[in-house]
Amino acid sequence: MAKTKTRERVPRSSADPTRDRILAAAVDLFSERSFDAAATREIAARAGVTQPLLNYHYRSKDELWRAAVDSLFDLLERSMNDRVAEIGDGDELTAAKQRVREFITFSARNPQLHRLITQECKADSDRMDYLVERHVRPLYDRTVALFERLARDGAVPPVAPSHLYYILTGAGPTMFVLAPECRRLSGLDPESSEVIDAHADAVCLLLFGR
Amino acid sequence: MAKTKTRERVPRSSADPTRDRILAAAVDLFSERSFDAAATREIAARAGVTQPLLNYHYRSKDELWRAAVDSLFDLLERSMNDRVAEIGDGDELTAAKQRVREFITFSARNPQLHRLITQECKADSDRMDYLVERHVRPLYDRTVALFERLARDGAVPPVAPSHLYYILTGAGPTMFVLAPECRRLSGLDPESSEVIDAHADAVCLLLFGR
DNA sequence: GTCTATAATTAGATAGAC
DNA sequence: GTCTATCTAATTATAGAC
């Protein structure tokens, strides 16, 4: 595998370090607990501020949640774009494999994204609405279109693309979403590059045959 | 937090219909929300009783959660055993495929199980302890041992069994854990036998080559 | 911008009637 | 066994000092 340069996770600096610390704490706690179970007091404490300050920077807990979600998907999009820019032009299969690898690497380094999705998409709600229509659907549409082309070329097994989508988004991130469980069950460290690369290798082998 | 040491809880048909209704409501709400976000008042309402009655039947919210978890894993174990009994003796590959199919079918009909696991295994806690040591580890150990034998025979791609475990437990249930999202994104109905079978086919194709 | 103090609501658990 | 009434603690949001 080609040596990739380390991509820092620098959330777009909003020129306000306090806002950024609050946002980072919100991402962590909303994804680890859930919207209702994440107390604003605890988010504030992790950000090193007092609880009422959250209501100064964000109108409500709900608005803070939306800002947290936006920042996470923004980070994903920039990571994927960086990787796409790196590979330049090659055949579609090679590009697809690179996208899958980047997706898995991102999910390993930012398990919050899939934790948030599984948190909110188990039942219909306003938050699921926001998440799906604003962020997930564009990704789903692009991924399904890609799998359709790959299946036509025989580059991927003959499986309906929606199933491939849930196979990829399940098989890729689950080991990292459940990192604490994985550590205890297997003794592996899901944060290490070795394990991340091995998992990306495994998923690509299953999906693309190599 | 005092650790209750209750012995011999039998979550099967407990001959007490009220207890059973409470337990079913608890399974649904704990898995859909999370431990903290699931209000005992709401569990009671769904079971058609008043909130203080939960504390009559179960010492605390925590004990109710444990009983709910036990009943879910009990159901899984009985479903897997029934399927194993059906196939009787054949080669190990055929048996393995049957186990995978049954696991996926069960996950589709009872998405609460993986919802609960992803809920609680994102961070270390007493509940994760209970879940992993009491219920998940035995399943993990058996699954990893099976994948090890299959990989030796070349029946499964040459991938470390812990990775295969998280690929299977991710790729199998995710479509059903996120059923409301899947319905909206794809238009498919993840509760229909057609979709369930198609997903089981897809995962088996990826995992076993057919 | 960030704090302290507090209001309004809701949580899980208990007491006691029936 | 199931209810009503209620206690205590914790929740988000607001008011107002600095």
C-alpha cells in the first residue's frame, strides 16, 4: 500500500477557539452518548467552560447538535476530496478502491460520525431528517451510482447497490465504532495504523477480490 | 453504584404477562434510545402500566436493563440452536453458511440486539462490562474459532478472524439497525423477507464466494 | 465573552392506599 | 399486584453582574 501522508484533523478554524472547543466536545459527547443522554453541563465541562456559555454561542442544545453534525460531515468531505485529488486520474476501479480505503481510514480516526448516524437513524425524528436529507443522501447517491458502474464492469460482485452500500458502511466502521469492545474481545488496538490498514485490506479483498 | 447480584433470572415466558410486557417495552426503548435517554415512564406507558410498577417488578432501572438484555440474547441463542438442529450434520462450510443466514435473519427481525450493543459498547462502563463478558464474548469466541477453521480450508478469504467478525457483525445487521434510514434512502423495506433474503445472499456471496 | 444564580421541567425511586 | 402522590436530584434555558 502506498504511504499516505498524515492528514491532520483540523476542523475549519472558525477564528473562535472557544466555539471550536465547544463544538469538539459536543461531537464527542453526542456521538458517545446520544442527544438526550448528553448533558450540556458535561459538554461544557469537557470544553472547559460553564454550561450557560453554550446558550450564548448556540441558541439551543438542538442547534449545537446541528453544528456538531455539520462539522463532522465537513471533515469527511474534505478528507475524501484530499484523497481524490491525490490519486488524480486512473481507472475507475483503482479510484473506487482508494475511496473505500479513505472512507475506512476516516471512520477509524473519527468513529463519531457513524456513532452519530446509528444514534439518530434508528427511528424517525427531526434530527434524522436533518442528518439524512442534508448529509447522508448525497453520499448514498454517489456511492450507489459508483457501485452500479462497478457491478456493470464486473469489478464488484453482482449485488444490488443498496445492499453493497449497507455492507460497506457496516463492515467498514463497525470495528472502530465499537473500539472499546473490540479491544477487550480481540486484544487488538483499533486506533493503530496496522489494524486500520489490515481492516481496509480485508474489506477491499471481500469487495473487490483484491 | 451497587452491583446487584441477582441469581437465576429466567427471561423466557415467565408466566407473568405483565412482567413480559414490561420487558418487551424495555427492550424496544432501551435499544431505540439509550439507557439514559429511555425514560422509565415511557417504558411503563408502552407496557400499559404506571411508572412505579417497574420498581415493583425490578429493583431499579439498571436491573430492568439487564433483564432486557438477557431476554434478547436468550432469544438469539434459541434461534441459532433451532437452526442448527434443522440442518443436522453436513460439511462445516454448509453449516457455517446456515449460521450466517440465521444470524442475519435474526438481526433483521430483532434489530434491537445490535442497537443495544452499539449503544453500550462505544465506551467502557458497567453496562458494557455486563454485555461483553456475559453475552458477547462467548459468541465472539465461537465465531472466531469457526472463521479460523474455514480460513484454513480456504472456504473464506485469508483474513484475520477478528476482522472477519467485525465485517460480519457490521455488514449483516447495519441495514436493519438503520431500517428507517434505509427505507428513506433506498425505498426498500428492510422488514420484508425479500430484502432480508437478498441481504443474506449478498453477505454470503462476499464472505463465501457463493 | 464569560461568569453566578436560578427558574421551570422532568427524571428515578419510595410511601402507602386499596 | 397496581395505583396515586410525592421526594430528591438533575435537566436546559434565562437573567443579570462583571
